[in-house]
Amino acid sequence: MMTKYYDLSGTYKAYSNDGKNLFSESGEHIGYFMNGFLYNPGGAAIGHVRDKKILDKKGQTLYYTA
């Protein structure tokens, strides 16, 4: 099942087909989910997952899912 992610303005920005990897709307690999965090392909933490949101390191919402 595909999960769609939106920015704060409600614009579709990213998706995950497997709940493990995150891709931009154009198909570029943004990163992967592991242990409640989102990491870029190089392994650096981008943010963490809380409820239906991906938050950055400052706690601000990067993306949310409905």
C-alpha cells in the first residue's frame, strides 16, 4: 500500500510503497525509515517519525500523511 506524504501547505511531496523507503513525487530516493527515524541515503538522520508526521531535528513538521 502506498503512503503519500504532504508538506504543510497540503502539497503532495513524497511517498513510500513499503514503509521502509521514502521517495520524492518524481521518484528520487529521499531516504529510509529505521527505528523511528528517517535517514538520507548516506545514513545521516534527517528527522524522526511521530504519529503521522516526519519531524526535522528541530521538531518542525517536514511532511505529514493523512
